[in-house]
Amino acid sequence: MVKKISCFWVAAFLLLSCSKSLEDRLVGEWRLLRSYNKEPFGRDYFQTGFQEGKFKFNESGIATYYTSTDTLNGFWETDYYFKTGYNGESEREKYLHLYLANFQRSQILYWKFDEFNFKENWKIIKAVDKKLGWDKHYEFERQ
């Protein structure tokens, strides 16, 4: 019986120690699929101007957005935070901040997503920028 229990703990430890961190899951290239405002009876889609290119997140926190004619450079950061709901309970959320710029062309991109989740086996990021009832939703696809 002791062997079975110790084998269980060893297997659990190995599974947990091999899991990827939040940052590791973001590293790579992503393309913005869609962006929209969520409304009571549907979605109001909008263009950001960043659907054509790809976002690249490096392990070091460096980020790049590039198209065939343009490049923005900067950094990204992500972590967990706790938010308190109306009922007083704390919830753990993930945030993602993306700061990119091309100063020669006077372009700056600063997206501050208050929460994001991975979908479809880590292939889709669904990120939300919450603004007092005007939540903006963004969906990225791994390339």
C-alpha cells in the first residue's frame, strides 16, 4: 500500500514539474484573428490595424509586430493577479501587457489585457481589455 501511495506522489510531482509556465505558453508567433466589443445581443467587430501582421513573443520578454512593410518593437509581460468581485470573493486572473513602438513612424501600440485565457489546446488566446462596460475582446491564433 505504501508503494502505491509513494508511486502516486512521484507521478504527480513529475506531471506538475513538467508543465509549462504561463510565459512559456505565450512564446512564439501569433496572428490577431478578430477583435470585437461584446454587446447584449451579439458582437460589434472592429478593425485594429494589426490584423495583417504577426506578433512574436520571445522568451526574454521582447515582443515584435511585423508585416511586409512595417515593424514595431517593444516588450510583453504577463502574470497572475487577484481581483475582488462584488461578493467580496477573490478570483485569480491572468493579465497580459503588450508595449510596441516604431518611433520613426510615430506608431505606438499599448494593449493592457486585464484577463486572457488559452483555448483549443493552447492554440488560441482570448484576451479582454475591460473598460467600464466597454470590454474589448481580442482573439489571437498561434502560427
